[in-house]
Amino acid sequence: MRPDSPWRTRDFRALFAATSLSQFGTNTAYVAVPLIAVSALDANPGQVGTLAALSTAAFLLIGLPAGAWVDRMRHRAVLIAADLTRAALFASIPLAWWLDALTLGHLYVVVLLSGCATVFFDVGSQSVLPQLVGRDGLVRANAAVVSLIAVGNVAGRGAGGGLVQLLTAPVAVACAAAAYLASALRLTAIHRTPAPAPALGRPTRLRAQIGEGLRHVLGNRELKALAVTAALSNLGTQIVNTMLPVLFVRQLHYPAGVLGLFWAAGGAGLLLGARWARPVAARLGHGRALGLAGLCLAPAGLLVPLIGRGAWLWAAGAGWLLAMFKIGLDNVLGVSLRQHMTPDHLLGRMNATFRSLLTGALAVGAAVAGLLGELTTVRTTLWVGGAFLAAAFLPVFLSPVRTRRALPRQEDSRTADVPAEDS
């Protein structure tokens, strides 16, 4: 096993196993909850859009302060609390179903509060990773985590569609709740729980700490380009994803399992992109791989709105797979680059800034999808989403990222782009 392999670290193996369970829960619920809304509660496109927007709105509401809070707390406790919260929230859905008391309002509350827990889980897991594996192991560790997310998309969304079709949606949501509980239990195996990073003289007021994170990201041309490209990708992806349950179930009359398989094809693309990220970067250079992948693959997003029956379904599925391949590659290389460019004491706030922008884009995309779905048609909304996917690569392609051959050295990441203290 290579000296820089993250698999040598017991705590990384525990984090990876817990994240795999959490991803299974997330992706199972991703399929099951909107299908409950559409098939059981007769939700219209606007209501489906609201449901999707609330599931990610937490990053707009608390994303930035969450980064400062995570920088002050022990990460294992944050991760465990987030998983236990999500387990309890999703367990309430089948309970309300069996009591014949489930409403759209209940679903809105569950997805909003579980989104708040996800804020802390995502920021905490990305912030603890460099401390568990070291910066030399980050590319391999990120490749493993992104591959895991992709496998979760395949297994979780495929299983979610299958469970909804075979055993009903409440059973699928109950399985998601059980997965979150198992993830929390697995996280207790992490023994090395680093204390919060030393202050290094940075301001202690929350607003000042948030400002440091924002200046670090938005004041750096490469980090800003990575953030804008990822946000546009998320915007397009969410517009498409929000309308897919309506198109598949209500207009094309496909069973839930077909929707799950379509989403699983996207997960397969993420997995392939994550697995090819390191060899492509080694051959082309880190930044050139990001730029050329976007130029060659992002336009495949325009195939997605062609979803129909027969060959058109396969063509759209191929476009979805290729678009997600590009995003999987971006996730590994982009996350590794931004972690290398960030000193330890800013990791939580950098990750929170990115997650706020990226997941905020998901909330905006869901709201836009719901509004367009009501004012125009589902098909028109899909074309808007496909256009965002096709153009999302441009900020990185037109930035200095495209010319970067290698990741910054470890010592550079400790000092580069550290903002001056407020006077």
C-alpha cells in the first residue's frame, strides 16, 4: 500500500464507512420523498419545486456561520449529531404515513431540518479529512469519497426507486432513517478527534470569521472560478432533477424503478469521472484536465431534455451520464485544489463558503424549476437546466485554473491567500 494511501489510516476507514451509510440514506430519501409528494399527496410542479428548494435552503440560511462554528468544534461530535438528527426526522415520515397524518407541510419541515443537519455533516466531513489523511493523501482520499458518493447515487437511488416500486415509499424512507442511525454508530469508531485549529491571531467575532472565509474564496481568482463553475453545474442539475419525477411518473407514465435507474446512470457517470480524475490529471495537468473535461463533456447536458420513449430515453441517459462524468472529475480535482490552497485554520470556513454557494445554487435551481414548471412546461424547464449544464465549465476554462499543471505545495497552502487581520 502506498505511503500516501488514506486507507492506511483507521480513522479514514471509519469515516468512509459512515459516509457510505449516510450516502445510502440520502440517496434513498432523494428518490422516495418527492415520489411520496407526487404519487400520494398529488403535489403539482410548484410544490415539488418547493420541496426540493427547502431540502437545500439550509445552506443559504446557516451555511456561512456553520463553517465558523465547525472550526470551533470537534468534528466527530458534529458528524454524529447530524446523523442522529436526520435519522429521527426521516423516521417521522413513515410513522405519520401509518397514522394517516402525513401532509406536504410535514415533508417540508423534514427536508428543511434535515438540510440543516446536512450542512454540518458536509462541512465537518470535508474539514476533518485533511487532518485524518494529511495533505499528501488528499487527492486519493477525495477520489475515494467522490467515488463513494457516485456509488451511493447508483445504489441508493436505484434501491430507492426499487423499494418505492416494490414495498412503497414509506418503507424506503424508513430504510434511509436506519442508514443514518448506522452511520452515527460507525462514526464512534473514529478515535483521533483533532481539537479545533489554533486561532493564529484571527478575529474571534463570528462576522469577522465569516468574512475571512469569504475573502479567501472570492478574493482568489482560481477559487472563485471553481466556485462559480460548481454553482452553475448544481443549478442546472437541480433544475433537471426537480422536474424528473413529474416527467417520468406523470407525463411519460414510467414506473418509479425507471426513474431510479435514470438517476443511477448519473451516479455511474460520477463514479467513472471520479475514478478517471487522477490518471487524467497526471497526463494533462491538474488545471488542464478541469478545463478540457468541461469543453468536451459539458455540452452533453443538452441531450437530457430529449427524454422520451425508446431511443430518446437512451440518448438522454447517455447525456446525463456524460454530464455527471464531468462533474465527478471536477469534484475530485476541484475539491483537492481548494483544500491545498487553504490553510488549516480556514478549512471549515472555506468549505462552508463553497457549500453555501453550491448548495444555495441547488435551492435556487429547485425554486426556478418549480416556477418555470408552472409558467411554461416541464420540457421547457428541462431545456433551461440542460443549458446551464452545458455552459457551466466556462468560468474555470477562462480562468488561471486551466493553466495549472500541479497542486500547490503543502507549505504554500499554509500561507497563501491568508487575509490580513481586521484593524
